[in-house]
Amino acid sequence: MLSLLQILLLILDIVWFIIIVQVIMSWLISFQVLNLYQPLVRQIWDGLNRLLEPLYAPVRRILPQTGSFDLAPLVVLIAIYAIRIIIANNIYLFV
């Protein structure tokens, strides 16, 4: 059971990393450091959005509209961190 929890923690770490990459990339696109007309940038951006949209969609339905400022990544990051804390604090129950 401990192995499954470690795998779950690894998956949460990977999702955390992907969200951070998407947030940084969105900033770079907003400040026109990256251009979405470049095929590689467009493919990476579309891939990240397709991966993360299932996580963001339920959060966006709950959060109020804030214009161009999207709080969904922040809420998902906080939720991932909270799940990690819960698992870390209760891991002794599964050993």
C-alpha cells in the first residue's frame, strides 16, 4: 500500500510541475516573449491546455469571473498541496 501512495505522490508532483510550466508559459505568451504563431510553441501550449483543462473546468465553474485573470491554476495547486499534506500525515495508517 505504501508503494501506491508513493506513486500517487509522484503523480501529484508531475501534475504540479506541468501546471507550473503552463503558468510560466502563459506569462511568457502574455508578455510576448513567446509567439503562438510558432508551430512548436502552439503545439506545446495546446497540449498543456488539453492536459489541464479537465482539472481547471470544475474549478472555473465554481470561481467567480475575474476577467482575464484566471485563478483556477492557483486553486488546483493549493488542492494538490493539500492532498499531499493529507497523504503525508496519514501515511502511517497504511504501513
